[in-house]
Amino acid sequence: MERVPILKIGGVLLVSIQIDLQDQSVLALQEDLAEKISATGAHGVVIDISAVEIVDSFIGRMFATIASISRLFDADTVVVGMRPAVAITLVELGLTLGGVRTALDLERGMRILENIGRERGRTGLEAR
Amino acid sequence: MTPRSDGPEELPIRADDDVVRVRQLVRTYAQQVKLSLVDQTKLVTAASELARNTLVYGGGGFARVEIITADGRTGIRASFHDEGPGIPDLSLALADGWSSGKGMGLGLSGARRLVDEFDLDSEVGRGTVVMVVKWKR
Ligand SMILES: Nc1ncnc2c1ncn2[C@@H]1O[C@H](COP(=O)(O)OP(=O)(O)OP(=O)(O)O)[C@@H](O)[C@H]1O
Ligand SMILES: [Mg+2]
């Protein structure tokens, strides 16, 4: 099984999905992220899906699960880069991402996390 | 379009990574007949849901993918076969949001919305076959 790498950039964990996700990889990513957020005290998670060609119900559910897990560690999650064809398909499939924040691209996603951090009285993207 | 001489292709669905291979095979076929990107994505997503059901509920099985033509139209047909427990109540299984497990119950109903033709054939104790078609527009 292939694992999705998690990068730490300041106080943000960046997950860029570059592989064809099998269900085991999805479950492993959820676990790895929980570990990493708790170990690093990251305040944000960005999931970049610009290379992801399909999001089915299992993968879609992962976004909501990761968002819930990160909330437990006082971190926020943004999903960025969804392809238009994926967005159209998700709507028709009937999947709502359960209040997961999304942004058009990485830059906007990072800005959203910065703004949330500022509201919460954190300074920029530095690690806590 | 150049006519294809090779017939349907089959792939086993016995583990997680087989679901990925089924997605890739369906994608290849969809590209070959030049489905639009959105239609490719819809068909592959439907195939992913159905292949996972074959694995999780059907206890494994196989997928068959082929190019079909009818009335001058070209399309892709994908079917998913298992010899698992079957589905006792088809209309319940096809309802949005009904799952016998801990899924969201979107697989069957969602897959049906994503394709042009959908056929579910299941017999308790014998198994399940789900067939979908996406036509080139
Ligand atoms: N191949 C199959 N063999 C036996 N039962 C099946 C099969 N496919 C689906 N089912 C039954 O139909 C129900 C609905 O399937 P569906 O894919 O819509 O939802 P799910 O798999 O439970 O959840 P989701 O796909 O949203 O994760 C399943 O919970 C299962 O009971
Ligand atoms: Mg399912």
C-alpha cells in the first residue's frame, strides 16, 4: 500500500495527494494525520487534491473525517484544488462534504487558515 | 472510429488495490471512445463505488469492461459480478442514504445517477450483478 506524505510548513500540515487512493491508503492517511497534528501542534491542515481524478464516497468521507479529527486538536482543515469534473460528479453522486472548507488553490487555502488563525489570536503561520 | 477486434476485458476484485485497477481500466476505455472529461469522471466514480460494493458486500468478484455500439452510438459498459449473499430488498438498497453497514448508502443510488443506463440483478444466496453504461454524447 502506498502512503500519502505529510509535509510540515510552519504551523500547517500540507497533504498533497499524488497517488491513486486505495481505501487502505485513505485510512492510513487519517491515522498519520491525527498523529502528526498531535505531535506538531499544527493549527491547520491543507489537503491539495488538484492531482486527484476522482472522489468517490469513501474518499469524500475522508475529508469530513480529517476535518473532525483536526477540530479535536484545535486545527482547521481546508481542501484545495478540486477539479471541475470532480466537483460536478460529487454533486451528482449526492455527496456533501459535511461543512469541510474548500478553496480554489493552495494560496487561497493558506490565506483562509491565516485568517482563521488571526481571528483566534494566533500570529501568522508560525508553529505554536 | 476504428473498430476494435478485441473483446471485453475482465479484472478480478479481490482486494483494495483491485478497485484502483478497475478505475484505471474504466478510465482507459472511456478515453478510448473519447467520452468528455466530465463523463469519464462520472463513469469512473460510479465504477469505483460498484467495485467497492463487490469487494465489501459481495466478498469479491470481477469487473468486465467493454466498448459497445448501438444505433450509431458508442459507449462503455462496465459490469460488476459477485457470488456473494445477494441483496434481499433492491428498492431499499437503491434508496439514497440506506446502508446495511456503516456506509452513507450513496454508492448504488449515486452510481445510478452518474450513468445513462443502470441495471441491478441480484438473487439472495446467489450473488449480484450491476451493469452500467455511459454513452458518448
Ligand atoms: N454486491 C452487493 N452484494 C450484496 N449487498 C450489496 C451489494 N452492493 C450493495 N449491497 C447492499 O446495498 C446497500 C447499499 O449500497 P450502497 O453502495 O448504496 O451503500 P453503502 O455501500 O452501504 O455505503 P456507501 O457506498 O455510501 O459507502 C449496502 O449497504 C449493502 O447492504
Ligand atoms: Mg457502497
